[in-house]
Amino acid sequence: MSDSKKLIVAVAGQPNSGKSTIFNMLTGARQHVANYPGVTVEKKTGSFRLKEDRVELIDLPGTHSLTSYTQEERIARDFLLNERPAVVVNVVDASNLERNLYLTFQLAEMEIPLVVNLNMMDVAEKRGQKIDIENLSRQLGAPVVPTVGNRGKGKKELKEAILATSKEQQATSFQIDYGETLEPALNSLEKVLSEDTGFSARYPLRWLAVKLMENDKEAQRLVREYSKKSGIILRLAEEKREAFARDQGGSPEKIIAVRRHQEAQRIVETCVTCRKDIPGTLTDRIDQVVCNRYMGPIILAATIYLIYELAIVQGYNITAYTWPVLAWSRDLIASLLPSEGFISDPFFRSMPLWVTDGTIAVLNYVPIFLILFALIAILEDTGYMARMAFILDRIFRYFGLHGQSVLPMVIGGLYVGGCAIPGVMACRAMKDEKARIATIMIVPLMNCLAKVPFYVLLIGIFFTAYKGVTMFFIATITIIIALSVAKILSLTVLRKKESAPFVMDMPPYHLPTIRGVLGRCLERTWLFVKKIITIVIVVSVIVYVLIYFPGISKERKSCYMNQADQAIQTFFKKIGKDNPYAPLLAGDKSTSFATYWGDYKKARMGAKGKEAKESIDQNFREKNFEFFKIVKRGKYTVEGKAIKDKYAARIYKAYKKLDKKRNRLRREQKEETIINSFMGRAGRFMEPLTKWAGFNWRINIALMSAFAAKESSVATLGGIYQSRPGEKEETLEKRMKEKEKGWTALHVLAIMLFMAMYPPCIPTLLMVRLETGSTKWMLFATFYPIVLGIIIAVLVFTGGNLLGLSGMQAMIAFYILALIFLVLMGLIKEEPEFT
Amino acid sequence: MTLDAMKPGQECEILDITAEGIVGQRLMDMGFIPGARVKMVRNAPLVDPVEFLMKGCHISLRHSEAKKVEVKPL
């Protein structure tokens, strides 16, 4: 192993050439996904053995060309230029040779040993194309290997060609003749470039000369930074460009592009014999329906609905099956931790459990992610994604977005219920950087699954008569606001961001392969889980500290302890000294009984039907028969004989009281702890300010705790709105209504709107950081929704109060206002500026 | 005339690309060069963008981009 050489091999190709299939074919499962440094473009590497060498394969971004205008092209080009791979494998769609050769020529110009891989040979054959491979290889001056990537055909030959080419280390001799108008200029530039020998040893000179004539900014930068003669070179290039434009009446890049296309056409004419121009007839027929003026939008809406239904609704249903597994693992962790105390748990129990709860809350969504990612992969592979962008671009462009923005928004929860994490991840496919960042910024404004329980809770209390309307309001107002926000962002902070022309390929439809779809869906899910979990753990520890520390005073603590002790003494007094079960419950043993008691109650609560209950009883009976007698209130059977055990019955009665008292003490202590905590103090501190939005300190705490994960907002509310001592245990709805008698529908409307604008949860923020490659954007995504939410909440609450509006009136007024604003924003013209 | 004025089903030959910079380069990279033949296939349901067929490939452009391509109807 140690003396084997490491060969670096790059895979380049145009989009839809089957590049990733070839990459998978060569490397198999041994792949690693990361990002190119400093950018958000995925970098896939894999390795395989080739005789005695180890090959490291790098998948370059799929590009049509190698200019410096787009990030992908710059990355591919910089990699070839700076890493100088031993071989570059150019994956070419054999059925579309002419167009693909355009990139091949540019790769050849970079003077890296080239292997041309004619992929999708089966498609070419199906279209009646016959390719003279030998002739093509001779003309290109590089080995040409035909493959059918998705069937693994040609794998061995391709590997052999890579090996042979790497041994020769000979760049192709192929050169495009740019014609008598341009060649002299190229020659003189090459000559000046070669004068600095240090520089000329590092870079392919003809390539540089061509790029300088194309007025390529990156090539100019290279010269400026690394050549001693940069002044002369750049001046000469400028002169030559001007002279060319004067004499030819056009820019050199035009003639360069024309010559490349002409050359591609010439080669195809000499190497390919076919019945021409019949490809894509099926695609044409599908498109006649799918892109049709009337059918198109209907099919699109149906597709979006299907994605929503399958991933969000059905995926959520699946979580009902996966949840028990997670719950089981939580119980397992709980059983390994120090056992719980009578009225307060040790730190090393409550903290790890808190973290576990936060983690499994995120893991719970994994089924949704799996389905979503699989569906996205299918959309990409079939070619429908491009059609979605085609149909919707017009609407989204009004707001500084792109046709491709729709998918991330659907996933994020365009209607109700989605998840911002995969939503942000789905933005990766967007080429237009400006629209991409704008989309990433607004996806978290959609209504994710975790916001829904909060809405349902509040609507259930204060909008009972208008449940459906209110839900519709919340679901659609977020879209209206998000689109306006996108436009504002693109007019302000995003003004200077790189935008891209729309110019988009509409690839022929084709059936996705199971392997391709599954592979990508598993890969993305795994990436997500790996990245998110570690951070969620760290963050939930911090939130735990904020919610539970500094805790309550010693006096208060001992006050609770005294109450607990009293309750225990009462318990023992009640059951009597002579009770034979008393020793079972004394001292340390009481904890194991408490656990048994709790487990039994929980098990019985979840059990449906008589049989299930009986089997639970059987189970617990075997676990501990003495305890069993107690939880059965002294009624049990021994060898078929029914027994009434009055001692056990007495214990049951007394313990039930004790348990109730214990739970109340625990709750009261917890409530006091939260109120006294850092977050509780912050909540109260902010009340004078937030009261203008209608939030009191309790809501402040709930809203702040939602930051870790929005699911926890309802749980925190549950913790804050405790039942009064001695009262019957009521639902959270009733408890809230009881405690917030002064609330009007306006309060609730303001709270719901704030929740709708709520900043992204931590995992989403991490994804934002990952996808934008910038901490600044992450911070922006955190703070702008808070500001926006407060403005909206104050507007609705204080404004509504001043005008004396009811909740419904305020809702309608705000809706109309937002709609007008949206239309105004849409009308602002924004001409794309391209550098 | 320019490419954006074409009607569905109409064919034309490209005379010149008037776009500079990234739009021009991207159009030329995709094969929109003088001499190339293009067929207008259809407008999107909301009119923009517009889909073209060129050498068996379907490519969509926004009208604002197609406006930068001078053509001669065939």
C-alpha cells in the first residue's frame, strides 16, 4: 500500500451527460461528499484501485463551458488549473455529441491528458446513430471509450484507458483553429506569455491566450498576480481585442464560440452517421401536455400536491411507526442514567434527557426527509424539475426569485406543514446565486410542521368559530409576506449578488433508476443527520442551562423538600405500621416502586383492548409480584383464586394521593425554576416592550424556548400553564384560557403572526450556514424574522386596538394590507444586471 | 427581427448575438451562434419564458434574453 502512487483523476462533463453515473460506476460505494472550499458547490470524491495505483476520483461540477462567469465553471476550471490532475475523464452524452464536444475542446485546451468517455451509447444506438469511435479518437487525439453507465458497461475499458493515459502523461495534440482573424493575435499573446518561464511552466499558454482574448476576468487576474510581465501582457491583450473588434465588428469571444461549434459540427459530420434530428419525439409529445398553457399548471399543481401528500403527510404518518423506536431508545438512555428523585431530578438525569428529547425530535423527521429526498431525486432525474421552473418562472421573477424557488418553498411548508431544513437544502440545485440566497432566506418563513401544533392550540382557544378560515389565513399570509420579503431583499441586501441568465436546458425525459434515486436520497439524509445531530446536542445543552439555571433559592428548595417529607410521612401513617408491604416501600426501594408505578400507568394508558391490557398485566406480574398486588389495588389471583388484599388496597389508595402530591410539587418547582431562570428573567424583562405586541412574559418564555426547536414551544407552555393545586387536571387549552382571561383574539393573532415569522430553528440555521457558506447570512436569517415578526405583531395588536378592531376584522385588514403591499412590490421593476 | 418576436412553430436563422458579458457568453455556449437554426416551440403558460428547439435540444430563455438575438425568419 505504502509505495503505491496516488493518481488524481477528475471527471468533467456537461449536465445530463450521465457524469454521476460514471462516477458511481468507477468508485462504487467508496465516496465522500464535501464542499469545495469556501463555496457551497458539492465536491464528491471517491477512490478505487487501478493495478498498483490508487486513484482518487474527483467529480467536477457539470458545466456546459469553462468560462469564469458562474461558480460551477470557475470551480471546475480552477481545479484543473491548480490541481493538475493526472487525467481528466470527459463524460460525453453520445446521443448529443455535437453539443458535448464544445466542452471537450475547452478541456483539451487546458492541456491535461484527456480520456473521452462516450456515455449513454444505448440511447445513441436507439436513435440510429453510429459513431466511428476510431475516427473520433484520431481527430481528438485522445482515447475514446464507449460506455453505458447505468448498466456498468465499459467499466473495465474505461479504467484501462485512464491507466494508459496516466502513464503517458501526454496532453492531446488537438487544437481548434480559430481562424486567420484570431490566430495571429493568439500567437503573439502566447509568445509574450512564454517569456516569463516561471509562469509559463505553470499554466497552459494557448488556453490563457484564448481566455485573454475572451476578456476573461479570472485569466486576467492570474496574469496580474503571477506573471512578472503582467503589464505588457494585459496591455497587448487589450490592444488585440480592440483591434479585433474594430476590424471584425464583433467581439473575439463570439468568433471563438462560433469556431468551437463549427468544429464540433465538422467532427460529428465526419464521425457520426445517423438518421438525423429525430431524437426526443416522446419528450416532445409529453411536453405538449406538460408545458401546455392549461394542462401545464394543473399538472404542476398536482405534482406539488403529490409531493406534499407523499412526503409531508404520509411521511408524518410513518413517524408514528418510527417514533416507538426513538421512544424506546430514550427509555433505554433514561434507564442508564441516575434514577429520578422524589420531587426533583439530579442534573445528570434531567440534562441528558433534555438533550435526548431535542435530538429525537429532529430524528423523528427522518422518514419525511427520506421520502422528500427520493422525490426530489426523481424530479431531477426525470427532467420535470426544469419544466417546473419553466412554468413558474414568470410569477417568481416578479419577486426576485426564480422558477426553481417553488420546490424549496413547497418542502418548507408552502401550505401548512413542511420542514425548512430540507427546504433550504433543496435550494442547492439553483444556479442563480441571487435568487438562491433570496429563496434560502424566505424558506423558513413557510409553515413547518413544528409551528402547526402552536397554531392549532391557539386557534382552538380563541378562534373556535373560524378554525378553517384562520388556518387558511395563516397558511397564505406567510406566502404573501415571504414573497414581499424576497423582493425587498433582492432590491436591498442582495442587490450586488451574482445573478445568472435564465437560459436553461430542458433535458429529454427519462426514467430514473432505483439505484440513482435511492443512492442520492440516502446520501443526503445521512449528510443531514451527521451534520445536524452534533450541533443540536450542543445547542440544547445551552438552552437547558438558560431554562433551568440559576434555579430557585435554597430556602424555596427546602420548603419544597419539607412538603415532600410531610407527604411521605402522611403516606406511612395512612398505610399503618403493621402493613406487610411497608418494608417494600421504605428507603431506597421507594424509587423502584415509583418507577414501576409510572411504567404500569403508562403501559395501561397506551393499551387498547382487553387482551392488550391482560398481557400487560401478565408482564408486570412477572416483573414484580408484590408491586403488582399494589397497583392492582389488592385485587389479583393466585392459582386461579381471586384474592382481595386489603393491605395492598390501602397502599394503593395512599400512594395515589402521594403520587398526585408529588406531581404537583414537581410541577410547581419546575414552574418556579423556569420563571427564575435566565430565560424567565429575560421574558419578564422584555414584557414592557413586547406588551405592544400583546405578549406577556409567559408567551415570551415560550417563544424564546421555541428557538431550540419549535416543538418545544407547546411543551413549555404546558410547563408554564399549570393546573391550580387541588384542581382537576385540565387540557392545556382550558388552562390557558383560564389564566389569560384578559386575552382577546387580537393578542392571539399577534402571537400567531409572530410565530409565523419566527426565526429558523437551530438545525435550519446550520443548513443556512452550510448552503450560503457564510455566517453573516446565518445571522441575518436569525435576526430579520425577529424584527419583522415584532413589527407585524405590534402593527396588528396596537394598530388593531387603536382602531378598535376585533380579531377577525384585524385579520382581514392585515390580509388586504399585505396583499396590496405584495402587488406593489411585484410592480417594482428590477432589471437584471450582469457583470 | 429578434428571437423573442417569433411565433410558436416558426423557424429562423440566427444573424447575431447582441448581448454582451454573461448573457451573451451563455447563449453562445448553448449554441446560439450566427448561422444556427432555431425553432420556437412554445411560450410558457404565462408567456414567459419561451422554449426553443435547436439541433435536437430544447432550451428555454426569458423573453428579455431572446430579445438579444437577431434572427431572420425562414
